[in-house]
Amino acid sequence: MSQQELAQRLGVSRLTVRAIESASPSVSIGTVFEAAVIVGIPLLADDRKELDQLATSIAAITRVLPERARRRRRKVDDNF
């Protein structure tokens, strides 16, 4: 996957993808996590099932947060 393709799927610039690759602390952790998921790098779990369970738990927690604390979700195209 090219930097440009990853940038488009993340909804960021190619420069942001380069910053992720160089471990720049200026990139938001959420963007780094999204990039890792898209390219198939597990950060929080050893397998997909465990990661899905974790995502479900996090979703349940965020539902109780006030609306202003939630980020609007972008549809991420991770079908490759």
C-alpha cells in the first residue's frame, strides 16, 4: 500500500503518514492506531477476536460519555 493510499483511507495528508512512519510525536495516537489497524498491525491484542472484543468494550464505555467528548466517526475503507 502506498503512502497516498493509506493517507486517503485515513483521511489525512501523505505528510501525516510520513510522520507516522518516522514516529513523530506530533501525530495523534488515534490516527496512529487507525493506521495500524488498516495495515494489520495489532497494537492492543494478539489476534483479531481479542481485538474485536476490546473494540466492543470501548464502544460500550464511550456510549456513556457526553456527546461533546465523542469524536465523529469516519467510515474507514479497510477492504483490501
